[in-house]
Amino acid sequence: MNPKYNIGQRVVIRPIKEQILSARDCTIEPYGGQIGQVTQYYWISPRVGEVLFIYEVRVLADDKEIVLHEDEIREAQGVSR
């Protein structure tokens, strides 16, 4: 399985209201709706045959890097690299 997003790709951090609520919500809530750039990604396999991707994303507004699950970001439409 390949990652959905690539290094250098611009993404939008999904606002909390678009996500399934989790304990991480309070830490990523301030970044909801902001544009970031994927700087790295990793995969984990919690169960045999299951692959999950985790992304390091540099938030462009404040140059801070955060770690997000694949379902916490979406492709930034109309935003160039």
C-alpha cells in the first residue's frame, strides 16, 4: 500500500468537526483548517495485513511541525508547492 500524500505535498489539516473525535483533539484543534506541507511519513502495521500512515506536517502559518494521522488531513486544492 502506498501513502496517500507525498513529501512536499500541501495539505489542509481537517477541522475537528470533520473528524471522528479522539483524545488528540485538543492538541490539533488550533491547527484545523490551516495549510501545511508534508515533510515526512511513516507507516505502522498494528495488525497483520493492516497498514496505517502517519505524517509529519509543517504548518506554514507558524512554521511548526506536527504529527498527524492520514484521516486528519486532506489534499489542499488549488495550492501550489
